[in-house]
Amino acid sequence: MTLIFLACTVLPAYAQVKSLVHKDEKRRYLVYTPASYESQPHKAFPLVFNFHGSGMTMAEQMLYTQMNRAADRHQFIVVYPLGVKQDWNVGFGMSYLEGTDDIGFVEALLAKLRQDYRVDGQRVYATGLSRGGFFTLRIAAELPQLFAAVASVGGPMPEPVVQHHTRPGRVGVLLIHGTADQVVAYGGKPGGYLSAPDSYRYWVKRNELAATAVSQRTVGSADVTLQEQGNGRQRVALLTVKDGGHTWPGADPFNVGLPIGKTTRDIDANEIIWQFFAQHSRRAPAGKPDDAGDNQDQPQ
């Protein structure tokens, strides 16, 4: 599940490389603020974490996904963290409990970003590709009190997360996966990760949405289908790309010597992801208190 892309050394004007020390290790991250950030000094902005795939860098993830363009259009901040050895701890290749403390790093980074930037703490989201996508689902499982929704591209539910997921709380989950993915199989891998449909069903159950109506429709073309259930606060969705590869829909195709397959141009993953995120907030709807233990804000 290693993805390698050529990195460009020129970063967009509003992207800044920063670092913090977590557990005696210097951790780096890129922050992109939209053009409207400086012109609206009293506005609190939504925040999106965008996690790279295994073997990629934070700059490569930024340049490949081009999420900064969506950040400008929709006015949100994007942070691109860098994993230790360009990896994330999802229980593959390292101990889930004793390996790299990436969950603690995310908590520390979010606290730092809320200190340094005008972040809307009720609208914090996470997305990622491949290993980074797997990791967003660990975040959904372990940090539902901090994140309103996550979106995983090419990364269904890791079995180690299923085995350790005991924390209550609900969070919106969007899964995007190509049926011809040869790097992370749409049909799952026994002992590694669930299939994309089983991942969808897992999160429907965790969010207590099994009794809600199922919506199914095509998106962009007949080759892209969306299955979704929701209750007005959280939604769970599976976007299936027929014959799609291990790629970010709408991105420029890359030939990197890996069987990453077809990149669909019928949809823009960034727009799909943001539209999904925009439906989720940890604020209770008007007149409705937060459910006990359900996405309540915590003091920072």
C-alpha cells in the first residue's frame, strides 16, 4: 500500500510548513489557509485534516489531491500532517496499542491549530488516501468527540480498529472506493480490512442508522453510485466507482510504476467530500440538546 509521487518544491503562497514535538519526536505538518482567511478576521473557519498514503509526503498529498482549491472555494483550512516514516498506525505492520501514537499526535495537533488559527471547533473533519484513509476511520472510532465527520478514499475499515473500537460516539463517515482497486481491494482482505460494503454496514450500525431509509443514486455518471443513510445529524455513505483504481477521483492521473489503475474524471472527490462534511457539525440542531456522549465539545 505504498504510494510514491514526485514532489514539487514550490508550495502555494498560503501553505506553511510547521512542527510540534509530540512524545519527544518532532512532527511536521503543512497548513493551508484560504485566501479569505486574512480578509475575514472575525470568522472561525472549518478545518480539514488530509492524511497522505503510505510512502507519500505531506507536500505530495497536497499537490496530488489539490484540496487547496476547494478550501478557497468553500472557505476552510486544510492541514496535511506527516506520518512517522511516512506511515500511520492502523494496526498493520506495527502494534495498534504500542506503535506510533498517531492518535495522540492528532489530538495535540488539533489543540495547537485551535490555538494558532481561528478554527471552528464544531466543524473539524478528516480525510485521507489509502493508509491515510484507513487512519481517518481510526480517528472516527477514537476521537468522535473532536471530529464531526471523516472521508476515506481507497481505505475501508481496518480489522484492528474494529477489534479495539469500544468508545461511544457518532461521527459521519464517507467511503470512496474503486471496484478495480488492486492496491486495497474493494472486496476486503481477511485479517486486514473489511470490504467497502461491509465497512459501510459497520458504520451504519455504529451510528445507529440501520432503521433509516437507504438512498441510492448515481453521481456524475452511471459508473459512480452513492449509497447513503442518515438521521439528520450523522450520515454514512459509500461512493462506489465502477472500474476505478486506487486513486483520488478528479485528480490528475499519475504513472508511478504501481497498479493504481483508472482515475475517474466524472466526479471531483474534493467537492464530494466537502459537500458531505458541510452536512455535519458537532453543534446540536436548534432546539435539540446534544445526546449524552454524542459529539459533545470538549474544553481544549
